[in-house]
Amino acid sequence: MIPRKFAEIAFRRWWVLLIPTVLAPAAILAFQPHKVEYASVATAWVSRIEGVETAGTFGQPTDSQTTPASAQVQVLGDLLQTAAFRDEVALSAGLVIEGADQRAREQAGELIVKRVQVFEVGPNLMGVRVVAPSAEGAQALGAAVITRFQARALAEGAREAQTVVGYFEKQLALGQDDLAKAQAEAAAYIKAHPTAADKTKVDVDYQSLQGKVDSQTKVVDRLLENLQDARLNAASASNTASATFNVQDQPSLPLLPIAASRTEKYGYPLAGLVMGFSIAAAYLYAAYRLDHTIRSREDVAGLPVTFLGAVPELKPRRRLLVIGRRGGRNFARRVAVSIPPAPGAAEGEAA
């Protein structure tokens, strides 16, 4: 049962209890940051080229368990962690100007990391989602990420292809030198032993030299084939990159901002309302515990005193305007009277 004094304090000071209940949600709504953001999404088709040596191709999966889309997502995610690639994107999107200082480039790079999200839609489909305060900014940043990624893929593919070509050229040069040395040794041996080339006779040393020549000839032929393939791959590097990464949907121009989440829309005001109720309840409890006024029999229930009886609640004196006529003259005066309480009215109690 709620004590009488507790209820009296609540009804007497209801406006004090209402202040935190109203002000707490209002303050949260006033100081809560209202972010207006737009999301631009682009999708790209990623494929694996079968029948062509693509182990060194930019962003190609290295095993059959990895999907082409996940490989490209990993590559683009790694690039976004590098300051050089972020600088290229920031410059292309207009976040910084040419020759900007280090601090401005770092801030732009941090924004790019927060705003750009790369994800796998399907085994051969990857998506790029960009969030920005404006629709045009989101679209421009998404286009910059796609453009710079394609440019980096072309450059990296060409660089890798040229590296492979240079490797096989050096290997071929070394193989040809070894072949020339083996042929020179065989020719010198025949010159010193004219009958060594006679097939009717078995010359172990000559056969060993000839075997070395044949083996080195096969090595040179294989290197020539690898070099030819590497040169073909280098010539078609741009086409390979275009075939493995093809943008299907360009970054969209969002028409509406991102809808606020339910937590942001209803959670914070509800939390403020609960906090306001808590403050009001704490104040009400403190006022009840600190108020030692005796108003009813309940307040002396635990004290060693004797209850005598109940005292009726007295109404304040009121003045009435009495109008009359005396000696042919009208008069008006105010008379103080006490109005008794109505039958059945509540009575106070005292000890």
C-alpha cells in the first residue's frame, strides 16, 4: 500500500516531477546529431579466364576454392589500406587538391576508409557501396574508387607481364650461353678426337658432351616457348584486365537519404524518457524520506505516542459582501464568516 504522505507529495509537486520527464527526452532530441547521408552503389562482374595463364594477373584467384569476386574484394580492400591508393582516390574524387599537405591527405584517407565498403554479392559479382553527406559526393567517390582500381589493375597487369617477359629473356640468355659452351666443348673434343663422331665406335666422353648439348637445347626451346607466351600475355594484358573486371552498374546517384535506424529514431528518446522517470522517481523518494512532517496517523505508527483522535480539516475564513438598506440608505460591507465543511468531506488526523 502506498503511504498517504508519499501520494500527497506526488500530487502536490507533480510539476516538479514533470520537468525531468519532459526535459530529458527533449534534451536528447536536441543534442542528438542528425546525420543526413546518401549511399551510392556500384556492381562489377568479375570472371576467371580459363585456358590462359593468369597466376600473375591482378586480382585473379590462385586456387579453385576462392571465387573471382572474393579475390577482387580482397585486393580492393588491401588497396584501400594503402595511403598511395587513397591519395589517388581522394584526388580523383575532389576531396583534396593537387599539392595538398600531408594532414589534408590523411584526413581524406580516413574519410575514404570510413565511407567505402567493398563486399561480395555473388561468386562473380562484387559491389562497392559509398556513403557521403551529399548524393553527388557519394557518386563521385564511388566513381573515383572504380576508376582508380581499374587503372591500378591495368598498370599492375602490365607491370607483372613485363616482369615475366624480362625474367624469361634473362633465363633464355643464360640458357643460350650454356648451350653455346656445351657446343663449343663438343666441337673441341671432336677436333681433338676426329673418330669420336663415328657411330660405329662408342666414345663415352663424346656421348656425355653430346647429351649435355641435347639437354641444353631442350631447355632453350622451352624458354623460347615461355618467352613467346609471356610476350603474348603482355600484349593482351589490358584486354585481360578488362575481361576479368567489367563494371555492370556504374555508381548510382541516390535520390533519397539513408533512412534512420529504429534505434536512432526511437531508442534514444525512449532512453531519455526512462532517464527522466528515474530522476523524477529519485526526487520523489528523497522528498518523501526527508519530509518529517506529521500529517496522519500513519506517520506516528512507529512512535511511542498515544493517538487521541481526529481533528476536522478547517476551511479558511472567507469574506462575504453584504448589501442592505438602513435608514433609507443603501450600505455595503464585508463580513468574515467561516464556511463549515460539506457533509462527508475528508477529515485530517492528528496525534
